[in-house]
Amino acid sequence: MIVGKLVNWSQHSLLEDSPVFREAFDWIRENAATAELGFHQLDESKCVVRIMEYALRSREEANYEHHRHTVDLQVTLQGTEGIEWSPLEGMKTKGDYLAEKDFQFLETCDSGAAFVSNREGQFCILFPEDAHQPQRATEGFDFVRKLVVKIPVSLVSEG
């Protein structure tokens, strides 16, 4: 997991040196403030950006999840969303893996290893080995507008 401020994304050499991350952060800078809810496609990489809004939940109501073949670049546009993180190793699956969505629910662990309050102007990057529980309410916030860029792992490993 990588967490940071949008204005500083290019200070991470892993991100700055990656064409797909440069394209994603450029799209965010140019479009996120005015983009409509729903799905959008990046021009070069064809990665998908999803803009969404939803009510946040308690730890007991939210679900852990992970993705096998995609990296999530999550950006909070309005509000603050809690994201609990735990290493995937040792987590138990809950339900079937949905290959068409590259999505697997996981049983909630006793306690997460880390908790991020993803505020406006921040980003969080979650890799396949990162079990995460988004949609968490944080003090003073019960609603979020955010975007998620779905980046195939194969594009991240390209130079």
C-alpha cells in the first residue's frame, strides 16, 4: 500500500517512472473535479476510472476485499473515507471470486494492521497483496465521493 498527497505523487519514483501512473494522475488532475459519476476510460492505457459516491459504514458493516489482477488507485474527492488494511496472507475468503470484476470478499480479521483516513487531496494505492476494507466512516464523515482507477498489474510491471 502507498498513501500520499495528490500534489506530491510525482515525488514517488515508482509512480513518476511508470507511464500508466503518470497517465492516471494526469487524468485525475485534469478531470476529477468535473467528471460525472460512472465509468471513464484512460486514453493510452485503457485503464478504467470509476467515480462514485456512497454512505460510509461501521467496521461491522463494511467488507474486506482484494483484487488478484488489478491495482487500485483510490482518491477521495469529497469527504474522508476510512480504509483499513491488512496483509492478504492468512485472510479467509468469503463467497466466490468474481473473475469478471477481479473481486473477492474476505472475512473481516480481528484487527487490521493499519488504518488510513483518506481525506480530500489524498490517494491510496492498493496492490493485490493488500487486503482492504474501504467504505469506513471516520469521525465527522459519513459520506464520500471518490474515484478508483483500476490498473492491470501487467501495466504496473512495465517500465
